[in-house]
Amino acid sequence: MAKLDPWCSEHVQNMLKSYRHHLMSEFVDFDLDDPAIAEKVFHAEFALISHGIGADPFFNYANQTVLNLFEINWEALLQMRSSESAELSLRSNRQRFMDRVATNGHVTGYNGIRISANGSRFKIKNVTIWNITDDNNQYVGQAAYFRDWEHLPH
């Protein structure tokens, strides 16, 4: 599966190392040296998603929990701009928050409304978002982690 290819394994490592760097704590007690870490994160019960760089970046990773929430498959997710995860009327608020993350390195406690590929709405709660850097300390995107969400009525 593409989500467990070498790039994804390295990307998961970069997300978790960047989390540790910005938040001064380990990510959900995962062992960064575990060779199965990418698979464990992909199948975990929490939500983890990331996008790349650019003015309106595309998603480049999501674990199965996120794919289920967004009612989308891996291939379709990679074709989706991260801004499209929020309803049109809420995108400017989302962007202001993402700009704060870019400036501060991370932000915790974010809450927002998201929309799935099928139009279902859900509220994400107490989200932590952080900048991702690679092994060369180059900025490669942002990641979001959350455990709490609530499906909203149509």
C-alpha cells in the first residue's frame, strides 16, 4: 500500500520527531526506533493528518482514522487541498490559525468544523498542529493530531 511505502515511513518519523521538537514531549508514547511505527500510526485510533508546503498545499498523509472521518480513500486524499477540508465560509478562520502555527511552530487546543468528501460535517476538538521538518531541518509542511471529534447533524 502506498501509505506504508518508504516515503510514508520517513514522513511519519519526521512528523513524530517534529512533534517532539516543538512540544517537548513524545508523541503518544510511540518508539521512534520501532520499524513498524508507520503501520502502527496508520492503524491507531487517534487522527493524524498532514499537508505539504505551498500557498494552498495538498494533503500528503492521513491515517485510517482520518480517512474514515473524511469518508475518502488514500488516492483521493492526496488530490485534496488541505483548505478544502473546511467549509468555504470557515476557510479564512482556518487559514489565520494555520498562519499562527507557521509562525509559532505549533499550536494546541484548536477546534474547528470539517467536511467529509460526502458532505458530512464533523467538529474536531483540542487539535494540536505543528510544523514538520525533515532530517535536514527543512520545513516540509504541517501535521495535525486529535483524539476528539463529534459528528454533526446535516
